[in-house]
Amino acid sequence: MSVSELKERHAVATETVNNLRDRLRQRRLQLLDTDVAKYSVAQGRSPVKFGATDLVCCRTLLGHTGKVYSLDWTPERNRIVSASQDGRLIVWNALTSQKTHAIKLPCAWVMTCAFSPNGQTVACGGLDSVCSIFSLSSTADKDGTVPVSRMLSGHRGYVSCCQYVPNEDAHLITSSGDQTCVLWDVTTGLKTSVFGGEFQSGHTADVLSVSISGSNPNWFISGSCDTTACLWDTRAASRAVRTFHGHEGDVNTVKFFPDGYRFGTGSDDGTCRLYDLRTGHQLQVYQAHGDGENLPVTSIAFSASGRLLFAGYANNSTCYVWDTLLGEVVLDLGELQDSHKNRISCLGMSADGSALCTGSWDSNLKIWAFGGHRRVT
């Protein structure tokens, strides 16, 4: 069989697959006769209400000199690590606002960072296509350089996101512009599994974000420039368990819902969406209605119960707080006192749900907490 014949058969097969995918999408839409918001309204649920002092900025973390791209909390909720365009990782004491570590990175083009579950190491990655591991017990030299304790090399594109497997300091998952995700053994620096790649078993474009289930660490979700999110099982890396459609732009961020059976996404199409893992159905679309074009969603985070969804947008300090049940915006952090002066690029909820941290292109991080006796519900 000639090359031209193979190409022709491939084109026909691709068209057939796309037609079947469209038919499946239309069938799903026919079966979805309601969404979470409509059901909640029918049940008489009322939206969350916020007073003037219910959510306040209690601390501003000053120290970076460039745009903040990523942040992560330790499980014990008293420390935060942040990565910035200034080429440094900074570890903060969230209770005192003091810097405990300022690590000068070998590559300034960092895109992601993460704390290990025990809080003793931090990981970061970026345009150098490497995930670097730093031990916080290592001694820095006079220039603030901490030696890299492990370099996870193997991606053929930038490292867009990294996250440690919950309760496992020796395993970490990365996503990359090479269309794959990788499960690493941090101890040896070797790949344990590769998800996606040369075969059509996963994403067909850059993978931008990953989120690992807290209730089942074998599951993780990835979001991609191919407008889809995929569910993976680390015990079976050959093919995605399920692919979730609905977005019309790059899926920039994904986050598991607190119960582990649902997850949220944020996209360049200006929407956040909530999906159910078990049925594969889209449960709710969160889209702001106003003047102008839809603003890309840059980062999302859920409250401890999942009732609230925090979403940062590619606009001056816009960060909507959504009521996930009713699909309504109940607050905009950008309109509060002491808010950021530029785009909010990353969000992170503390493990106990008592505080939210935001990172921005204004080079600052802010910690938000509920005033009085109110907590994030």
C-alpha cells in the first residue's frame, strides 16, 4: 500500500471518528434535560450571601519582583511556595508573612511549583522541559542558590504543571507541552508511566494542567489545548479512562471537587465547567454574562465543601466567587479593598479550607480569610 493510499484512508478514518464524536455529543445534550443550577432552584436553594467583612485580605506577601505564575500550600496549611518570573521560588510562612527560603532557579522561565506532602521538598518546572526538586534542608550559598537534589528529565516540551501524589513524597506527576503526562519516581529520577504520546490514547495538543484525586490517588485529571479534559488511572497508562468534551478553547486549569467524584475546569472560552467522573456528563457551566468578549479563565479552586468555586480571569484582578449549586457569581475579589492591581494568575485553597491564596502579575500574593466566625463553606 502506497503512502498516498495510507494518507487517504487515515483522512477517511479521522472524518468518521469526528462524525461519531459529534453524534455522541449531540446525544449527550439530548439526555441532559437539566443542570445543577436548575435542580437547585427547583429545590428552593438560595445563594450564598456575603457581607462587607465576610471575606477580607488578611496578609500581602511581598518579595517577588516579577509576575507570580504558580503557588502551592503545604498540607499543614502554614506555608506557601510561589514561583515567579523573577526566577525564584519563595517559601513563605503564611501565619507571619515571612520568607523562610528564597531559591534562585537554574532557569528563570518557571511555570509551576509544588510542595511535597511532608513539606520538606519543593518541585518546579518550566520552559527548560525539566522538573527540578529542591530540598529545603539544603544550605544555600551566598547568592541564594540551593543545589538541585533531583532533575526529572524526559519531557520533549515545557513542563506546564507538577503535583505530588497525595501522601507519597516519592511520586510526582507532570504535564507538558509534548502532549503527555508523566508519573515520576522522585527517588530514582526515572519515569514510572507515560500518559498519552505517540498513539491517539489521550491529548492531541499541549497539556496545561493536572489535578490528582485526594480520595483516590490513582486517578488524575489533565486539561489540554485540544479543548478536552482526560481522566487517567496510574495503574493503566496506555489509554485515558474517559475524555470530557464541552469547552471551545484551551483548558487552562483543572481541579478535583472535594468529594473526588467530580472536577472543575477553566478555559480560554471564558467558562468554568463542572463534570461528573462516573457518568461523564457536564453538570454545570459557569459563565459570566456582561459586556465584551469572554475572558479566559486562568486558575480555579474549590472551597472545602465545594459550595464555592473561585476563578481567576485574564483581566485586571478579576476573581469571581461562584455558587456552584446555583451557578451565580456571589462576589468578585477584584472589587474588594486591598485587591490585586493586575491579573490573578494562580489560586490555592489551604488544606482545611480556612484561607485562599492568590498570586498575581502585580508580583504579590495575598491571603484571604473569612471575617468573624464565618468559614469557607
